[in-house]
Amino acid sequence: MKINLLDFQLEKSTELVRKALTAQRILQDDISQHQAVVLASPTGSGKTVMMIGALEVLFEGDEERAGNPNATFLWISDSPELNEQTKQKFLECSSVFTSGRLQTIDNAFDRRSLEPGRIYFINTQKFSKTSNLTKPTSDVRRYSIWQTIANTIAERGENFILILDEAHKGLLNASSAERREIQTIPQKFLFGEEGKLPPVPLVMGVSATPQRFNDILARSERTAHRVLVDAAVVRQSGLLKHRLLIHNPISRDKHADDTVLRQALVNHLAMKSAWQRYCEEKREPLVRPLLVIQVEDGDDDLFSKTDLDAVIRTVFEVIPTIDPAAIAHCFQEETSVKANGIKIRKIEPSKLQGGDGFFPAEIVLFKTALTTGWDCPRAETMVSYRTAHDSTMIEQLIGRMVRAPLARSIEADDSLNSVRLYLPGFDRTAVQRIITKLSDPSSEDQIAADAELAENFVRYERRETAAEIFSQYPTLPSYKIFRANQQNAIVRLLKLANRLSVSTKIAPTARREIMSEVISFLNSEANSRRKTDSAFDAAIEHAAQVRLETHVFDFVANALRDLTSETVVASADSVDELLQNSSRALTGDDAVGQAYWKQYDDEATAHRAKLEFSVLAADPDVRRNLNVWASSRFDRLYNESKGDILRLPFAKRREFERLAGGQDTPLESVFEFREVIEVARGSFSYKDHIFCDSQLQFHPSPDFNSWERNAFEVEKSRRNFMGWFRNPPSGEDCITIPYQDSQGVWRGKSPDFVIFDRSEDGSITCSMVEPHDVGRDNSWCIARGFAAYAEKFDAIFSRIELTCERRGVIKRLDLCKPSVRRKVLTVHSNDQLAALFDT
């Protein structure tokens, strides 16, 4: 991921992965044993980022688990805006599911099935009877959305995962026929619908209050695997504001509306000033607090019962310097709305936090659009002109305002740990009802202030007559194309050194040498600060102290009477704990801090080395410099040991490759032939494959297309043909050749065939054959990638051929021939590549 999850988020994300894999294993044995994984987590706990972390591991794997290239995800919510916000969260946080892997299903969507490795977003309204997506097949639509999902279930079984976001919402009591139809959609996925959709084998539900979802899961007889996040842990994490403060008149007086609005505006200005001061002092990204104003609905003749002219007039009286562009609305209307002589621009709720590319919104007006579909931690003040009859709507809104803008508590100004709600239309009794409901753990709005069946697979063992082939070619060169590694470079470097010296003994002294270099690097950073930064010593002195506060509480008066503070010298145990925590935070390893202390300990200045290390570890510049150095040092150390690493057994080698996954270029690896493979059964059988069933047959899947069939027939007709291997089209267990697409992004292509022949001198030769379509995007890029691969490994292969059927004749480019290779390396378009085939 692009971000580091908090400890509890990482723990629960890992638990989600573990329970999802358990559910998939059960489904592999019996696809009818329907499963569900439920994440129950308080509002504001980061449910989406925990799911993102889990889905990344389920698809790409991690150090402990293999990835699943067949994983296919459909994310369903009850709101298009909520989907858009979730999509934006993926773009911000995920290094795996980038924009090319995220797709919103719109009315034009028409596919037989959903593709693996993608996350599709859809809202429940798209499943209504009036939606174009649910229309039966016609001249303009081949598949309804129901057929697409049913086909995906049939093709990928347990590898298809449906995520129900805010799972409880589709199970609420309906108030209209249309709403009842929409709210039965989640139940259709759980129970299936005769003649339309089978039950989805694996469903993942995400909710802050999952009781209704759990109840319906019990009725569906699904096995439910629950992942629960404790609200207390979330509160301690600093993700949420400490408190919600509600302001209202003692009694409901309409004339008090303007007074309450003015108080809210004054508070907004105070928050704005406090955030600016704090962010400048702490060098934090500037937080721009947002004031949201909820106005009343109107009727046939009136846009809103709230006087918008008066609201805007008051805004300019209290904040005369505000730019009109800073005021926006989230009304249903798609155009600007005029009030008090100014045009108030439209902004989508999902754009409130990050902005919509225009002037950052500072005040936003809305009616009901913000109850779902937005996540805006900078919304710190809200005024609602709704009355007590709309208390449910107010309660839903509050849950979206309690997130801390910097995802942590603010230590300098505690007012920045509060969110304020102004309710001129509520009396004290009505406000108390809201407080009681928000504090009730059983309340929906409580806040924490939350495939293919087995028989279709075939087991293939090594063909006995191919033993000589496997003996001569146990491995073939391949590459790994990793996504960015979530771990810091220094953590990866230390793990690499440890594996080289301890677990594999490839470089027995690597850990000691790298540790020494890290310590020297940190000491160099300390030396430069001792000479030029007077604040360094002050920071060390500050780290040696603990500030204690004394609170005097008068039980009789039930009030805080006094507060005093004093500074004391930290105990030796406290300093040791600080050293340990600092070392873990910086490097993920206790040993680095200990080694620094032992090397630079001076009896004359007790604890100086320990405190110095803790200050260095907390310095953003030191951390950045250390990771830049560690990234370069990692590449050098890995390359020094690459030959030995590539000769390691698969499991050991994979550990190294996953560590090296953070580099910018593809990682050289090897493809190792297995003893047994198990793959889906294709429609046709062929002989002479180096893996075969008990009938000496192989059933390739997917089936050959016409080009592949023609190319294969030519190969097996060769006089010295011995055998062949069908390279899997994707995944970790295939030969992958890297190439850069037209945008410079590294991608991988799996050549179709590996051919083995007996040469005239009796030795076995290996060739690679790739039937190539010059009409596809990036075909010329792939060809260049194959040429670069041939340039590096032509000594291993007798031929590396791209074949292409041109006017009914199969043409070949043998990239093991230098003259051909040089020409291919110069092409920059599919037309140029086609011309090479023709000549």
C-alpha cells in the first residue's frame, strides 16, 4: 500500500485475509457451502483501508501468502457517491489497485463476465427493474448485469468476491415500492434468485453496525467468519475526534436561527486560525476546515424553507473577506444556485475533502446529499436548520464528521480534537435523545467520539519420456514485475541481510556488515546535527524528561479545581523503552537501537546514545535520508547475491523476490518446472506435452485460438520434435517476459509455447514460440520486450520466435538472430512491426 496501516488496521486486515482464504478453501471442497466474511468496525476506524489492504493481499499476495491472479471483485454500495469516494480511497491508498484496475459499472457496461484483478464498483440502484443494466439481451446489449455476475460465478467460483459496503443498509425496512426493490438486492446475492442468479459463494460485508446483516446471514445458512474491531482501540488510535459538541437554544425559537449561525461562523474562523497556526508550527500539510450548512427542504413553489439569501448575507457579514468561490452547494441541482446576489457553485460530496480542481470549498450548503457518499475529515463545524423530526438524518451525518483530519490526535491545541454541531431547531430534550442514541453501542448510528469446480481441474505429472528434458532444463529465465513494496527501504534492507546471512547462509557476514553501515550512517547524521543544529541537543534534553500533570477534582462541587504540572527526569526503564520503540519505528528491529547504544555509549553522559538515537529516529529528514541510502544499498546487496538467490528453492527464492519488489524495474528470476501441475481442463486433448494425465494427454486451457493451433501444428511436425510446454497465460507460475508499454509502465507477457527438439548431435534444444497479433495495443512494445529478453538469454534458446499469420501464411521473426533482433528493437509502432513480418 501507499500508506502504512495502523497496528490494529494491519492486524484486522491480516485477519480478513486469513478468514477469506479459509472461506475459499471450504468452497474449493464444496462450492455449495456458501461463505461470508464480515468486517464489523466502528465509524471512522478506516474500514475501507483495511479492506483495501486485505484485497491487495488476496490478489497479489505478500511475504507469507501466494497471490491469486484469478481473484475478481465486485464492490456494491447503496450510493454512486459512496462508490466514487471508495474509488478515490483506492487511488490514494492502494499501490496494487491503480486506476486501470478500478472500474465503475455504468449503463453502457456489457461484458460476458468480470475480469480478474479488477475491482468493479456498482450501486444498488443499477439493479432496479428500470435500469438499462438489467434489461434483457437485445441488439444493443449482449448481457444483462445479472447474466454477467452469474457467468463470473460459474467461471471463477470461490475466486469471485462480492463486497457489500455498509452491508446493513440494504436490509433496512423499506418505505416505498421502489425502495423495497432496491433494498432486496443484497438479499438476492445472499440467497440467489431462481432462473436469474445463483447465490454468490463468497460475500464480504463491511459495516459499522452489522447486526441486521448477521441476522440475515443466519437465515441464509452461510458460514460467517467475523472480524471485529473494538471501538476502544479506535478511540485510542487517534483516528477520531475526542468529542462532539452540540450547540442549541434552550427552547426552539425561530428568531434564534441567525444568532446560532453567527456563532457557528465565529467557531469556524477560530478553527481555521488554529489549524493554520498548528500546521505552520509543526510543518504539517495545511488543514482547511469546512463549515457545512444543512437547510430545510422546500415544496412545489419553494426551493427551501430556509431563507438562503439571509444565510449568505450573514456569512458575508461575519466573514467579509471570504471569496464567493469558497461557497458551494451539494443540492440535487447540477447548476449554480443564486442566493443574495451571488452564484453558489455545485460540488459533489465525494469532492469535498480533496477538492474538485477549483477553489477549495470552505462553506457548503446541502439538504440530504451528505448522509451518504462522502468522507470529509476537514468538516469540523455543522449547522442544521432541520427540526427534531429529522433527528435520524442528523445522527447519520455526525458519523461522517468525527474523523480526525490528520488521522491522529492533536497534542498542541485540544480544540482541534473537537467537532461542533449547531442545531437551532432542536430543544434540549431532542438533543438529549440524539446524544443517548449516539452513545448506544446497539444503535445503527453509534459513534466511537467502528471457480471452477474441483472436478474440472486435471492433475498432470511429468511425462516419463520427458525426464531428459527436465534434467537439462530444470529452470528457464523469467522476471517478476512487482508492485511497490509497502515496507520502508531500511526494513527491506535489514530483512535481506538477515536472510542472506542467517536463513540461507549465502552471505554469512551480510547482517553484521549492513548493521555496521546503518550505525555509521546514523552517527554521520548525528555528527552533522551536533555541528550545525542547536535544536538537536535541545531535542535530546527534552527526550530525557517526562512532564507530569496533577489534576485536583472536588467531589463535593463535582468540578475540576486545579491543574498543575512538573517536569521530571525519565527513569532508566523509560529511556530503554523509548530506545526500543524508536528502533522498531525506524527499522522494524530492536537490534539497531541496541547496536547504536552499545557502540556510542559514554558513561560520562548517561543514556546520551539512547536518547540521541530516539531523536534521530523521530527526525523526518533522517528517516528520509536513511531510506534513500537503504534503497540503493539494497539493490547493490541483492545484485551481489543474485546468482545464488536464483538457485534457491522456490519458496526461499520467493522470500527474496518479495523483498526486492519495491524496485523500479522488473526483477530477474527463474521459472522452475514443477513435479506436478493442476490446471483447468480444456475442451481438446493433445499429446507430447511434457506434463500429462494417466492417458498421456494434456488438455490446454484456455483452448487454442486459430493462430496458436496453427503454430503448434507446425512445431510438432518438425522432424526432431520431442515435446512442448503450454506456458500459463498469467500468474506467478509462468514464464514472464517484461516490456514497457507506450506509457513507460512495466508490464509482463507470457509466451505461449516452449518447444523442445533433439538436435543433430543428440542434445536437446529449447525454443520459445509466441503467436503474435500485431493489431493489439502494445504489440510493438511486447515485441521489443521479447527482443531485449533474447539479447540477454539467446545462449539458452535455439529460437525465440514471434509468429504472425499474414495473408494466410505464417511469418516468423527469430529474435535469437542478431540482425532480426536489432530491427525489432527499433520499431515504434504496430505498422513498423507488421512491415518486419512482411519482409
